[in-house]
Amino acid sequence: MSADLAVFTATGRRKSATARIRLSEGAGKLVVNGRELDRYFSHENFAKQAYAPLLTVELRDKFDVSANVSGGGVGGQAGAVAHGIARALQKFNPELRIKLKKAGHLKRDPREKERKKAGQPGARKRFQFSKR
């Protein structure tokens, strides 16, 4: 068998979505949950968001990306994939950290859905106050 290719793994998260990323040298093939990136993320904005870290460091056609994503919605999953790719690229070459950090790809977006409180109709909404 030929020499083993280096594989870099990382985990990305956004909202309640989690993405496990495998980054290996190749021809630029992007696969999410067994489907091509463009077929998995139906809207092109989500697909662009997912592979944005590769465009930032200009390595779009140098790596094959395989991602397993679970939880959350389409937008959260795209953000999780982008976060995971950025972390895997940083493992591949620590010098890329400066570009990735400046573009904001390494920051884990901490915004989550706020929980509903007891005795109220929603997370922030209150029942109408009646003075009389």
C-alpha cells in the first residue's frame, strides 16, 4: 500500500449543531454526511459559509473534507462545519492561525437559544399585566 496521507481531525460547533471534520490532502472534494456539499446545503449561502475558511487561506483545491454533522438546523450546521474546518487547518499548519483568526473563523459563536422560563409563555415574553 502507498504511504499514508496525513489526516487532520477537528470538531466544530455552532448553536446546537456539532460537526466532526476529517481533512486530508486531495483534489478539493467536500462531503457532508455522505453527500456533496452543494447537495447537502441546498442554499448556496450556507455552502459558501461552510467552506469559507478554505477560501481565506487559499487552499480550496488542496484538501478533501469529510464532515459528519448532527443537531441544529441548516444554518447552525454550516457554521459548525466552517468552525471545524478552520480548527483542522490550524492543526495542519499553525502559521495559518493568524489569517483564520483575523477572519473570525476560529471563534466559537457562543449564541444559543435561551430556555423558556416557568410561568411565562416564552423565554423573554411575559403575560399581559392588568392593573385592574
